[in-house]
Amino acid sequence: MLYQATTATQKIMGLKKRIRVIQGGTSASKTISIILYLIHLAQSDKTATLTSIVSESFPHLKRGAMRDFEDIMKVHQYWREIDWNATDKIYTFETGSKIEFFSADQSDKLRGARRDRLFINECNNVPFLAFEELEVRTNEFVFLDFNPTNEFWFFTDLIGKRNDMECLILTYLDNEALREDIVKSIEQRKNNKNWWQVYGLGRLGQIESRIYKDWNIIEDIPHTARLERYGLDFGYSNDPTAIIAIYYYNGGYILDEICFLKGLGNKQIVDILRNYSSALVVADSAEPKSIAEIKNYGINIISAEKGKDSVCNGIQLVQNLKISLTKNSINLIKEYRNYLWEVDKDGKILNVPGHIFSHSMDALRYGFVNLLKKPLIKEFNQSAPVLPYYSDRDLRF
């Protein structure tokens, strides 16, 4: 299906100032509309230009804006493989104009050559210094887009300090291409005031109901880290299957996204797990038949323990840990940033985690609860009193 021009697209094309800020809610077509416009400009140029599309990390870029760009080009039959430099991530149009992709953590790129146009995708996750390095080396204009989950440098360092900037607020209602089931899903959350303020209305909020905070994002897994568990949350048509690897390292834990895909059958899950180390897999106990089938393929898998208050107790356990995420774990990072407690109609935070953005969060919780439970070790001397025994590793927290 062709990408159609929407109200969001028309509003974005109407912006004229140097700094063009697109603030908005979920499914508002911010990124798609900006990329459609940048492609249109590159195809219409009389003189060749260079456009840079940037986000926080290359994995984020590859699975986000870069994939959107390629999809748009191919769906509209613009794409020519010969014009794509896969090494440098640069596409050259017949006009001679180029669109390049790089991440904000590439310091040499930030202080590199000038460009004509710039798009910083999800700029709230990019440091202000990176914005300054890029903006000062841009000739024509800069697009910034973000979900306004909390105040950041745009609000503190740009608003009221520059007169060459205009801001546009978009919502899902500006995206006529949105499927009706997604519209209904968004509107079902109107009673969650904090969520609705940010993701429904696209307005600045303070997401006080975030469940996890202060996790670090790191480059990769150190070679001395020890794989402890895999957590697995089943999905299929509506929800993704999420598999998260849990490593122990230097008094804390590192999480790495192994899988986050819809439509996987049990054999496909087995094939994915066979590509990794044979650590214990702890899976959602709501799928006993799936667990039994996967186990029959030789995978070391067990059911997660559930019971009264097991979800909240598991969340509390995870909240007390020192946790890092690999930067390749794009969906895991997104869910971490958006995993919220439910709130009532008055905005009071409830002790109930939301289902949205919960898939990898459930998977890692299954793994951690199994890993960190305190087993009772029976003494061999039966005449002596039987006491609980905890190793130094158990007590490190």
C-alpha cells in the first residue's frame, strides 16, 4: 500500500523557519511524514543537496528511520539498489542529491562536513551538545521530532531563546492513514491522564508512573559477563514474542534483546534459541502446551512461577537491581522507557502495570524471579537444625 499524504504531511510541509519542531503523540505520522517530505525535496532539487538523518544510536536508526526510508522508497518504486551505498548508508537520487544516515554517538560525524538539511529523529534521546554540533553545520533547515514525555533541552535551551524556530503539535487524528483498530486502541486509554496527555494529545507531560528508571544503555556485552537466564513472553498475531537474555556482570545485570517478533510458531522460537547459549529459559506459564512442545525439541525451558501479587513482587525485585541494556536492544529500550503503572480517572497511580509496552518487561521479570529466588539448602547432618543457607552471590544485593 502506498504511503499517502495526510494532514500531518501537509502541516509539516507548511513549516518555513530554520528549526522545525514536530512534537506529537503516538501514531501521529511524525517520522514518516518528515521522511516523505525529505524524499520529495531530494527528488525535486535543481542543485544537488545533502540531507542527514540522525538518531541516538545506529541500531535505533536501522530499525527506525532508515527502515522507514527504505520502505517508502520501495513501496513507491523509487528504490534503485545501485544508488544505495550500503557501507556509508547514503542514497543518491537522480538529481544528485543525497540522504545519509548516521547516529549521534559517532563523534566524527557530528564534527564532520556540512549538510543542507538535517532531521534528528526522537531528539529527546540525543544530547544537546550533539544537536548543537549538527545544527551549526546545517545550511538550510533542521527537523526535530519527539514524544513529549518529559522536559528536555528543547524546552530549557531553545524555547524563548531562538526566533528562528516553529513548533507543530501532531496527534493520531492528523494521520488519516491509521488503521481503525489502532485508533480504538489509543482512545481506550483516555482515562489514563498522564498517558493521554503525552501520547494521545501530544502535549508535555511528566510520566511519573514509569515503572523502571535509571537503567544504563551500553555498547555491548563484556566478554567476562556471565549468561544466567533467558526470559520468554509468548505472543503471536497481536503481541510479539519477546526473548530477553540476562547476564550477570560486576555486581549488576545486563539485558540483551534476542527476539521481538509477531507471528512466531513454537518451532521458530526453538530455532532462534538454538542460535544462542543453552542457558535456562523461563517462559510465561500461561502457555503450558507451548512450553512442553519447546521442551520436546531439547530446549532447557521451564514455566515462570505465578501467584498472588507475583507480578508486583517481581517488579519490585527488578526495581532494586543495577541494570544495563545493550544499545542493540531497540524494542527493549522502548518498552523500558514507556512501561507505566495504570492510573485512575483522577490521575492517581495504581499498583497495576499497564499492558502496553509490557512484553519484554514480562520476559525479563520471569527470568529474574527464577534467578534470584532464595532456595532453601537442606543440611546433610539431619541431627542438626535445618537452616536456610544463602551464598555470597545470593546476598550481593
